[in-house]
Amino acid sequence: MSRASGSVIAMPKRHRCAIYTRKSSEEGLDMEFNSLDAQREACEAYVTSQRAEGWAAIRERYDDGGFSGGTLDRPGLKRLLADIEAGLIDVIVVYKIDRLSRSLMDFAKLVEVFDRHDVTFVSVTQSFNTTTSMGRLTLNILLSFAQFEREVIGERIRDKFAASRKRGMWMGGFVPLGYRVENRKLVIDETEAATVRMIFARFVTIGSATTLTRALVAEGVRSRRGRLVDKGFLYKLLNNRVYVGEAVHKGTSYQGEHEAIIDRKLWDKVHSILQESPRARAANTRRAEPALLKGLIFTENGTAMTPTATKKGSRLYRYYTSMDLIRNRATGEAVGPLRLAAGMIEGAVVGEMRRMIRAPEVAARTIEALRQENPTADEPAIISVLGSFDQLWTSLFPAEQARIVRLLVQRVTIGTEGIAVDLRNDGLGSIVRDMIAPRKEEVRA
């Protein structure tokens, strides 16, 4: 049985083509037909024109929307390189070479990967062949111009940023506590601004970042991110010139467009304190800090805790220590800690005082008590005074603070379950009267 004779047509070798697209910004990516689609359409048309050579586009998409060409850390590019390593790609097709990379050094690394796996690189709008020396020269020249363009754009952006900062404009970044952004401008957030003003005022009174931080932690004061404040946060806040209405660029301050939270007088007081050495400030703080809870603090079994101090080098550590421990007496059973850091327990008690004064029912009882003494008592003035207690506290001398503690705190008990603070509501009336009297004198003046 004879076979019919005929010629065999040789089919061209199949070239698997991967199309890669990239766009630096995310603007417009949500459109039905965006820049990435336009790049891919042009590349698909080019691959179709080479069908006679065996070119065929693979279905896998390698798109990077919103990624800069100055880095190789792009998800689409990483998948492309992984598929090259796996031997799944023969030709890479892009609209322009800078879609793949704008960095000459990065592109050289990519070309090495391409060569190692016999992968050809093609740009639809720039015709060259990377397998020849002339093609490589052309590629390097084009890449040099692409990198030059990128650097020029970067310089323009930096110059515009600097010019805007010199005009006091907000140019983005982390928004400081006390402000929010509206229409690309800083606007004061009154709730947070009150916290900022309180911290500045209390630092002037206390003079110690360590002591103030302990007190703020005891009161539960937190940053915008929800973390308890620490000394690092405190120093950054106290040194942020945004709070006096300035914009800073590379160490130079300019008048900002936003409103200041802190007045210049308070800012200067804070920074005159900060200019002192930490050792000198610590010494001043030790001399100024009385034992606020002397005669008020006891262990669970009723034993008094007395103020004590330990000096290590130049530092003085204050404590409240049980008389059982001092006199080496047996307690018989667990009664809680026998020694506590003074700053920690004092901060906790002051925090309880503040919470009590802010409670609406306490304000109502105080108004009622004062009206029983004086039926014409001014209710708005009483409410205003109670609301300004935090500012009053930070402006008082330590001895005055100790007097208020004795008016408001009946007893502090340290036990195995924690700290119990028994407060006096009746003492608040005396404090309110003392605060209202100077205000009336100011009105008369």
C-alpha cells in the first residue's frame, strides 16, 4: 500500500510572550479603561503583528498599578521574574522600557536575569535587540535618559515641597496631636488641643519629663495611636514648633498657615526649662516634690506607710514604705506590697481626684452643698471652676497641691487586690470657694 507523497511545512518556533505594564500613581486605575489597559492593548497588537514568527501572548497578567519604577519591589514584577526562573516565558513585551525600570543599575540586574534564561526583551515604542552590542548600547542610552528624567522630576518635587514649606503650607506626613487635616490644611482639634495645652502647662509646673510622664501614665493619657505616653513622646511634643504656629523645613522655621495651640510665652517657659541640664532639673524636682500622701496611705492591715528615699549616685528615689517593713515586724499574712514608688502611687491618686471632679454627679452634689450655704451661689461659675481644675492643679506650688490632696483624699489603702482611694466630696466645696473668689476680684478690677 503506497503513501501519498507531499511536502512538510515547517512551523515557526513558538515564543511565549509576557506583557508587563506599570503606572506610577493610582490615579485613574478605577476607570473602566485605564493606563494599564492602554499599555496592554498596544503590546497585544505588537505581539499579534509577530504571529508569523511564532509569537503568542500568554494569559497571565503582570500589572503594577501605583508602583514607582525606581524600585524592583513590585508584586507584578516579582511574579514575572518567578515565571522567568520557572522557564515559562521566552519574550517580555513592554510599552516603553521605563515601564520595567527607571534605574540603570536595576535594569542591568534584570537584563542579567533575562540573559541567564534566554529571554528576549522588547519595547513596543523603542525598537532594539538586546542580543547585540549595538542593541545594548541603545538600551543603556535610553535608560540613562529615563533615569535622568526621574531624577529631574524628583528635584522638582523637592523644590516645590521646600517652597511650599517656606510659605508655611502643610505638606502632609504625620498629623501632630491637637490638629486634624481639612482641605490639606491643619485645623485645631479642640479636644486634643486641650491635652497638648495641659501637658505644656504641667511641664512648666513640674519641671521634670520623668515625673510628668509617670503622672500622665497613671492618668491614662494616650497618644493618638492609643499608646500610653512615654518620655520620647513627651519630648517630641514639647519640641514640636507646629504648636506655636510654625512650619519647619530642614531645621529652619517659617510662619505657618495654621493656628497656634501654644502661645509664645508658655513655649519660652518650657524651653527655658529644657535648656537646663537634666541633672539640675532632677535636683530641682526632688526639692520641690513633697510627700503628697504623708499620713494618708496605709496597708491593708492598717499599718501606716511613711515617705522614705534611697540615693544611688546622684539620683534620689522616693518611696512609701510600710512601718512593718521599717521596724522589721511580721505581718502574719499577705497585705500587699510593703514599699511603693512614690511617683507612681501619687500619680494614681491624683488621677482618681481628677476623675471624681469630672463626674457629673459630683458636680451636682457640690452645687447643692454650696447652695445650702449660700442660696445665691452662681451655678455656671461653679461648673466653670470644676471644669478648669486640671489647669489649676498644674499652676499650683507643691505645697498647695499637698493641701488640696488633704482636702479631697480621706485614705489610700494598699492591698493584695490593688489600690483603694477613699475621696472626700465635702472638701471640694472649700476648693471651689477658693477658686471663685479670685475670679470675682478680677471681674471687679
